[in-house]
Amino acid sequence: MMIRTVLPLLAMIVLSACNRPVPPAPDTPPEPQATELRKAIQEPIDRARSVSDTLQQSADARAAEADRASGDTPPPSP
């Protein structure tokens, strides 16, 4: 008779200790993960973009110099 009473009470106590974890607040963004990998991928892309910008500026400067040397007016910029 004692086991019929104690066993369910013990099971209820054990199950009541198993609570769900508290979810994070929706206002806070999740912490970034794999930042080293993202950084390793993004750095070469950024360097390529800066080189591309430098090359474009150089090409524009050469075209402007050629236009000035030949006496032509440069085409209007868009």
C-alpha cells in the first residue's frame, strides 16, 4: 500500500523538476556564430572590391587625361 502512494508522489516530484529552459528575450538578437569563418570568407571579397575601385579610378583618370590631351570633351556622366 505504501508503494502505491509513494511511487506516484516520487514520479510527480521528479517530473516537476524537469522544466523547459527559458527562451531568450525576443528583443535581443542571437549571438553571432562562426565569425572566424565568415571573416575568412569576407576579407578576400572586400580586398577585391577595393582593388576594383582603385582600378576603376585609375582607368577614369587615364581616360580623362587622354581626353584632355586630345582636346575632346569627356562624355557626360550618368
